[in-house]
Amino acid sequence: MVKQLLACICFLFASVNLSAGTTVDLRGVRLWSAPDNTRVVFDVSGTVSHTLFSLDNPERLVIDMSGVRLGSGVRLNGSAGLVKRIRSAPRKGNGLRVVLDLTKGVRPKSFSLKPNKQYGHRLVIDLFDPAAREGEAVRKTIPVSRSARRDLVIAIDAGHGGEDPGARGAKGTREKDVVLAIARRLAALVKKEPGMRPVMIRDGDYYVGLRQRIEKARRHRADLFISIHADAFHDRRAHGSSVFVLSQRGASSEMARWLAESENAADLSGGVSLDDKDKLLAEVLLDLSENASREASLEVAQNLLGELRPLGKMHKTNVQQAGFVVLKSPDIPSLLVETAFISNPSEERKLRNGKHQQALAEAMLRGIRSYFARNPPPGTTLVAREHVIKRGETLSHIAMQYKVTLNRLRGINGLTSDRVNIGDVLRIPPAKGS
């Protein structure tokens, strides 16, 4: 009997010690505000079991974390986006209650993240603004007039952001910061370009999901998607730029995914429903869309590669292919640019330099402009007018007549000199301000 009692006591002590050993510390909180959502990230010492529920009048979100305590000296505070204030209190037993005071009702989503090179365990709470989503849905249903001329839309994606800093240089330079700076410079250049309009996938320090990036580009009916990154490698000597398009394997797997989603499939075929089509026809339609996009992606990528070469040595001299998620929109030509190696001290310095950032943006624009000068999408203002050369006309006179620069006139026609012949047909790009 005594032995049994002692065994029970030992078991109880072991249970207490085990329970105490599994308590998770909440080490801090970080907030990231995006246009349509706010991300709340709790840094914790281990995996957290939790529940969520909402309260109104006023609007609050309650997060109950089991087996969690507030770390020593830690204070939960801060406000951003949809979050006005953060409060916390221990729960009876072994747990912690965190309350988010909100500016309005939200649609919450929560998930855990395992440790990576930058952070330890994290509990992530994404707060979505329902009103923003409803607005998107309304805009999606607005028909686009096929007769009206439109600007060419360039979707510019600054990689990483918010919770995801990307690679980090020896001097502490974060990939997410430099690529956003380059993306903003490119957007400013595109905005000045006649017949073009930029769309920033992210324009601040917040994270956008990889497939959300594709979705945003498609909502804006983008004609091109360009994702900007800075490479990294354990060998600090690695250097140079690279340009990627989607691999064939990545394209094939993605087509299967899109075929399974009838709504997306209909979008890909110009709004034609595939519900009443057999599987083979649907596959053919999507395959045609995907092949056309891949060919266009490759041509744009080759243009960019040529424009980036004068800025420094290339890491890869040919366009590379990979299965990056952000390149998987079957109906939008897409490419990813690794501007340099942030892990290389010399290239890290260049990436931090505003002049080099501007040079990168200008090189990208030249590559984009060169491609679309030869391949203007139907219905855009970039569709060139034509001019038949008459006796006595010169290239400079024609440029003045149409209020375009000689360089743009040469570029759109692939001319290496100003020599023209009677009867030649020239393509005329849009004038500034047209």
C-alpha cells in the first residue's frame, strides 16, 4: 500500500513538472498593416494551442492561448490598421487571454509558423476587412469595354514584406526593403510612360500571400507581372543578376490546379464557361493560354536580361526557369528578377545605393518598353499607328510630326540608323500625354 502511495505521489510530481516544462512563453507581438488586412504576429517559445471568438459593441477579437504565459518583462501594446489596442490577462489555470480592440468588425484567420532563420515559433492572426473584400468583388464584376482604348497594365511585385524580411546582407540590409525601393522607382517610371499604368502588388511593409499576388494582378487585368527580389547564398562571392520564368513542370502542375477551379478556368478563357466543355477541350483552351503567356514571358525576360547586363556581371547569362508560385498565372506573362546577391558585400552596397536602384528600374523599363513596342496588346493605347514613307520625308521629320522622340521611333521599328525608303511602313508609338 505504501509503495502504491509513493508511486502515485511520484506520478503527480512528474505530471506537475511536465506541465511546467511545457508552458510556452509569449515573448512579444508585432503588427503589420496592409490595405485590406492587418497581421498580428505573436512570438512564442513553442507551439501554441488557441481559440478565437469575436465580440461587438465595441468590436473586439479574443484569443485564448492554452499553456501560455506572458514572458518576463514583456508588455503587449501597439496599434496599427484595424487594431486600436492590445490587452492581456492570465486565465484561470494555465493560459493567457489576449484581447484586440478593433476599429471595426473583421474576418479573422489564424495559423502557426515554425521557426526559420529569422524568427522562432509564431502565432499569426490575420484580420481581414470585409468591406475591402466586398469592394473587390464589386470591381470584379464591372465589364470592361472592348472598344475603348486602355493603358497597358504592369503589375510590379516587391518580394517578401512584413513578417517575411527575405534575405539579409552582412550590413543588415533586408531584401524586403531594397526590392520595395526598386519597385517604387520602377512604378514611377512606368507611370510617366505614355500608355502604361503601374499596379503595385505591395506598396508598404506588409506581407502579401504568394497566390494573393497573382490574384491582385489578375483583378487589375495586368498585361505583365514582374516580381523583384535580391538573391542570397552561403558563399559571399556569389554575384550577379538573374531573370526567371516559369518552368514547364511548374506550368503543367498549375494547369491541373486551374482546371479544377471552374471560376478561374472561365477567367482564363476570356469569360467563356468551361462547365459544358469536355475535359480535353478545357485542357486545350488552358494550354493555349498558358503557352502564349510562357512565350511572352520568355521574350520579355530576354529583353530584361539584355538591359541588365551593362549594370554588372550576370549570375546566369540565360533566362532561367523555375516553379516559383508568383509566376504561375497562366494568362499573364510573368517573370522574376533577382537583382543581385544581397549576401555579397559589394552588391549589398550597390543595392542600398539610390543611383543603382534607379539604374535597375530604368533597365527593367527599357526591357518592358522594348517588348511591348513590338507586341502591343489589342485594345491598348500602345497599338501603333502606321505611316507610309513619302518622297522627301526623313525619320526626324516624321518624329516631329507625331510628337515622338527619334529613339522611340527607332526602337518600335527596330531601326539601327535613320535611313528610310519611299514606301516603307513605320509604326508610330503614342505621343507623350496621349
